[in-house]
Amino acid sequence: MPRFTFHRLWAIVLKEFIQMKRDRVTFGIMIGIPLMQLMMFGFAINSDPRHLPAALRVADQGPFARTLVQALRTSDYFAFVHETSDEAEAQRLLQLGDVQFVINIPADFTRQLLRGERPTVLIEADATDPAATGPALAAVNALAATVFNRDLPGPLARLRAKDGPVDFRVHAHYNPENITQFNVVPGLMGVVLTMTMVIITALAITRERERGTMENLLATPVRPFEVIVGKILPYIVVGYIQVSLILVAAHFVFDVPMVGSLPLLYVVSLLFIAANLAVGITFSTLAKNQLQAVQMAFFFFLPSILLSGFMFPFRGMPDWAQAVGSCLPNTHFLRIVRGILLKGNGFSEIAPHLWPLLVFLVIAMTIGVKRYRQTLD
Amino acid sequence: MSPPAAATPTDLAIDVTGVTKRFGEKTVVNAIDLAVRRGEIYGFLGPNGSGKTTFIRMLCGLLTPDAGTGTCLGYDVRSQQAEIKRHVGYMTQKFSYYEDLSIRENLDFIARIYAVPDRRAAVQRSLDRLGLANRSHQIAGQLSGGWKQRLALAACLIHEPKLLLLDEPTAGVDPKARREFWDEIHQLAADGLTVLITTHYMDEAERCHRLAYLAYGHLLTRGTLAEVLAAAKLTTWSITGPDLRTLATTLRDRAGVEQVVAFGNTLHVSGRDAARLTATIAAVRDPRHDWKQITSGLEDVFISLMDEAKDNFA
């Protein structure tokens, strides 16, 4: 029985170090991934999202209404980006996802308050992502009891009923029961597609190069566009199988509502699948070997899951992280899927998220085709 | 075997001058001129790293020459690479078909890429011709070296190219398979195909119509076998007898001695300067040995050329 010897172990260790040193990209990624994770988990991700965009519909111009709005503003949870008196417009803003909340202060707010009738302030929330709305709504409840303490001195103090002078009523749209799965399962579609589509095609050209079949392929009259599109098409079919699987599970296992048009979802999925495949192909032309290609795919996958709004509320992130997130196709696809399934969005509502996907696809494809060399130079 | 009759320019399958390729600081192919007649089997020899593969890749449009001009099948090597690719069959040094596809699937794929008319029939013909028919469903990755080589040859012939570029096609193939391969090459050449082939085997070099020898990116000699041998002006003596090892040590580094090579029980001593070599031999000659002047072999010539090239270019 051969015994353990240190010099043999040392030989392997040394060889591994030498190989690690030769593969600069792998080494760079081993350093880059922890840095990226530090940035994302340390700075970008926030499970207590503040400054959520909200619309105000105030029908009462009295001082109490102003105090209330001011209090909501200083709570830091709301950023009033729209003011409107039109209910239909407010609904549309919610539907488009431009605002997370609509806060309605009724016309006779001051009067009701002074009469001790506990006026109702209706807060309409886009509850597709319960994690995004939860903390803000909790803050509102805390605020309710104390907001008018200064404005109701002396004899008016009796109006500070023990359940507060104002009745905040929350209307959670799209996901009234705040079921997390309703948000996660549709989101998973984007995550699954990003993961598999990018990795599969990232390997496609590197594999040809690694196995030596690339030289042969280059010696034939085949054109770069033919190779790249030829490698993408079969996986579009695979992508659609994945989409269907998730939809079936979403419906039968998780009871996710499907309010909007499924055919529309299938059509726009094509754009997203193609965008991811194009990213994979681009990685494939950049990477020297299959390992590097997988690592690049992982590098892309990490922000796609963390900064896209899949795991953590998008609006809870600082501006720079939102900017990064907005460059990722998954961010837009998540909004499209959630919009169609949960909010019943139609084409006009999702259009603002379609063109970023298209731009992304065109850029990734152009880099891929440009990087693909027709010679071995 | 005699080379095809003297060529006029239109008879040239390959006609390039001054072809140069640099990788960074290193000049891998240095101003090579080459003319290959149609229907000729042209042997390309030279040590590893001499630039043979790079030169072939420039001919078939895989690399762009840094300098030099010329045509391949009448198409410009710099600007008409797409046309060249359509009419050239290139067999890479390393097996480069799909190891996870069967023989037939590989051939089908290549035939589709070249848009071969009546693909099914063409694939079947090529399977039959190279004796692959009853293995057509075998996965290429599981084939032995000889069968992989046949598959590669079948694949690079399927679009009926006019020029075949073979980069060390017989490396790692057994002698019988090598011989069959060469019979096939001669058959193809007889049918009018031009073949440029690189090899390290001297017996294969002797089966070519013409030869060129490349070292350090320079073309050192070319011509028919007889021309190459004559141009080398190498004198070789063959010695048999006892204690050849001592004799070899004695001969090395003497004036006029360039190579001392042991072949089993004989020793070959060669040099380009016949007079000095003869003088040296006269000085060390030992009656126990049998000395005989012989015609220099191709290998002696090539090693001599390489040593000379090392002095000039390395």
C-alpha cells in the first residue's frame, strides 16, 4: 500500500498554483466575485426600502391634510413624484408601475377630523412585491397615532382617539393577500432563463475552440452570423420549454393569478430569451476556455438575480445600483412578467420595458458578431 | 513516378510570392515563394515549428499574410478568402470534426455547410469510397486514429475541392493505414486534384512529386526528389565494423564532418565539403572497418539543411 508522501502532495499544489497564475481571467473573477458580492450585499441591497415613488390625490387643502402629507414625506418612505386629482390617472400610474402607492385624502378630511369622525385616508399599494410595500405600510400605521399630536392641543386632544384620529385604509392591489410566491414565481422565469440561456451559449463557441473544431469551421465558407444565429435558435426552443414549465407550475402548484394575456407573454419572452442567448454568445467569443465562459456567465447572473428586483425590492436600492439594474435584461423582464400575470398589463403598459430589451439584444449581438473572428489571426 | 509536365502560369494551383507572417516579434513564415502545379502532390517538410502549419493556414484563408501576394486556385489569397474556402479541402493536424457526432452526422454537417448538391448521395459515395459505410453510425470520438483520419479525409473531400491541404495527416497512424492513405492520395491526384501535404516521414516525402523543405520560416530547398538530393551536394559515407561508438565520438567535430548518425550496425558520416570530409576520413580510417561512399538519403539532406539554417537564421 503506497503511503502518503509530502513531496507528491506538494507537486500537485505547485502545479495548481502555476496553472492558476496562467489563467488570468479565472484569477480575476475569483477576486472580482467577492468584491461584487460585497458591493451588492453591503451597499445595494436594502430590505427596508425607502423613498418609494407615490402619487398624491389630495382633495382637501386644509392645514391638517398638509400636515399629514408632510408627515408621510418626513417618514422617508414616500417620495411624492406625482400629484393628480384624476382617479383614472392615479390608477394608470399604479398599473404602469410608475408609483408604488397612491395616497387619497378625501375632500372633507379636515371637517371630518375636527368632528372626530376619523376620516379615511385610502392608501392604494402595488402589492406585487410585498417586501417593497410592507415596511412603508407599517410606518404609516405607526405614524397614524401621533401625526396630529401637535395640531390637536388642549380641548382638541380628545380627538386623538386611541386608534388614532385618522383611519388609514390600505388597498393592496394585484396581490391583496401579500403572497410572496405570487411575486417570486413569475420572477423565477426571468432568473431561470438568465441562468440557463447565458451559460448554455457561453459554452457554445468556447467548446468549438477548446475541442479544435473551430479551425475546421473557420476553414469552411460558413459566415459568423450563420454560426451565431445557428447556435441560438435551438436554445430558443429550450427557453420556451422552461417558460411553459414555470407557467404550468405557477398555475397548478402555486395558484399564481394570470390576469393578463399569455400569448403576449410568450411573444415578449422571445426578446428576453434572445437577449440572454446573445450575451452568452458574446461571452463565448471573449472567453478563452469553457471554464472562463462559465465564470463570465456567473458574473452576469449574480447582479441579474440581486439587482433586478427579483430577490430584493428594486426601489430600495441606491441610485447607482438601480442604474446598474436598469441595464440588465432581467430587470425589465421581471416587470413585464409580473405586469402581465399579476396586473393584467397589455402591450402599451409593457412597451416601456420592451425597448431596453431590444437595445440590449442588438448591442450584445453586435459585439458577438464583431468579436467572432473569421480567421485565426 | 514523374511529375506532371512543365507548367504554364494557368496550370498553377498555388502561386504565391513573398508570403510572410509575423506573430508579434517573431517572423514565423519569411518571404516564401511557392508554385504548385495542378494535379501535383507537393510535400512540405521541415522541423516542428518551422512554419508549415502557418503557411497552410494562409493558403486556405484562416490567416491573413502580413506581406506577400499570390493566388490559390486563381483566387487572391488576401482578398478572396471566401472563394478559396469554397474550393479547398483542409485537413487539420489535430482531428477537428465533432467527436460527439457519428461519422455520417459529421459528413452530413459538412455537406450541408458546403451546400453539396444531392447531399445524401454525396455522403453515401464518400462513405463507400473510404470504406466507412458499415461504421457510419459510430461516434467519431470512439474511432481509432486511422479511422478518424479516414473520416477527416472523407469530410474534406465531400465538397469536391480542387485543392487539398493536408497538415500532417498521417501522424500517429499505423504503417498499413498510412500506405492506404497514400494510395488514396495518389488516386485523387491522378483524377486531377492538387495536394499539398506536410509530413515528417521520409518515405512519404519520397512519394511526393515535388518537395519543399522549410526551417525557421525559410524555404531552404525545393524540387523533385532527385533535384533536392543533387542540390544538397552532400557526401555521405557508410561505415560498418566493430566499436562504432568510439569511431562516432572520434569523428564528431572533425573538419568536414557535419553529421554522424548511427543506423543499427552502420554509421553514416556526411558533410557538404567532400574534400575535407575525405581528408578527415583518410586520417581516422581503421582497417577493421568497411568504408563505402553512398548516395545521401533525404533525411541526411534535411538534417544538413536544418543545421545550416540554424547557423543562418536561428
